[in-house]
Amino acid sequence: MKKTILKLVAVSTLALSLVAITAPQSKASAATTHQVTAGDTLWLIGKKHGVPVKTLMSVNKKSSHLLLVGEKLTIPESLSSADRDLLARLVHAEAKGEPYAGKVAVATVVLNRVDSSLFPNNVKDVIYQNVQGAYAFTPVQNGTINQPADAEAKEAVKEALAYRGMGHKSLYFYNPKTAKSDWIKTRKVTLTIGNHRFAK
């Protein structure tokens, strides 16, 4: 009888240990929440969490930008930290010396490509896309993408994520002074920031 009780206790303890080990993993994939405070806007919340404003509105079933203090918003996961870091490193390498708005626009081009049926559907594959032996982005070709991103590039990625799905739908950018492709110059220019022209 005593041995049976000890076996039951051991089995119960083991079962509880397994539950304790596996429980946090299911919580990790869940969306987080944000409690609205005075001064919050959907734009600021989207930028802080790196989530598109359009997605915030959709997930939280909002038809307007009105927020109430104390309201709890669901914050869905947008990009993994690895993808954010990769995108920030690309922005840092591609737009070094360019205005902040140009850095946001470079990140936006990558996100627009992810959302376009003409390109791969994730950040890593867009950045490392190789067509006929050439990479789409010079920093991948020359290795500067491996340099760490600075704070401004990281902030530009957050802003581009909040802005995702809005704007000019630019899919390309180039420096007209150094671009060797005649084809890129045939694309419709959407805007010019610093030394870069953005096009679709």
C-alpha cells in the first residue's frame, strides 16, 4: 500500500513537472496586449511594437482611430526579432548617409515586396533574393549587410512596420547617379528622398 502511494506521488509529480515545462511555450506564441494611456495614438502604438496600424485596427475591430484611456488593445506579432534585425542591417547598409525618411522608405520597399505577388513572401527571402546570379540588394552582394544596424536604422524599421500597407507602394529604389540598369529607369518614380529615387 505504501509503495503504491509513493508511485502515485512520483507519477503525479512527474506529470506536473512536464506541464510546467511545456506551459510557457504555448503562452510565448500568444499576442500581447497594450493598455491605452493618455497621449497614445494607433500610430505611436504601432511604431512602438512594430505593427502596422491597419493590422492594429483590424485585429481590434476598430473602424476609427479613436482610443479610450484604459482600453486594452491586442498587439499581434508582426515580424520576428531576427527579421527585424536583418531588415535594420539592410537599411543601415543601403541608406547610410541618407535622411531618416529615406531609411524608412528603404525598409518600406522591402515590406512592399513581401506583400507583393511579384516577390518572395518573407523578409529574409526578399533580402537574399538572387536573380540570374545577382542579388537584389548591393549590401548582400558586398557583405555590408553583416554589419550591425545603428539605432536610427532600427527606429526606421519600426516606423516602416507601422506604416505598412499605406503610401506609394514603391517596390524599387536606386541612385540615378550610380544606377547601371536602364530597366530601373523605366519604372514609374513615386518619390525622391536624398540620393534615392523610389519607384514601382
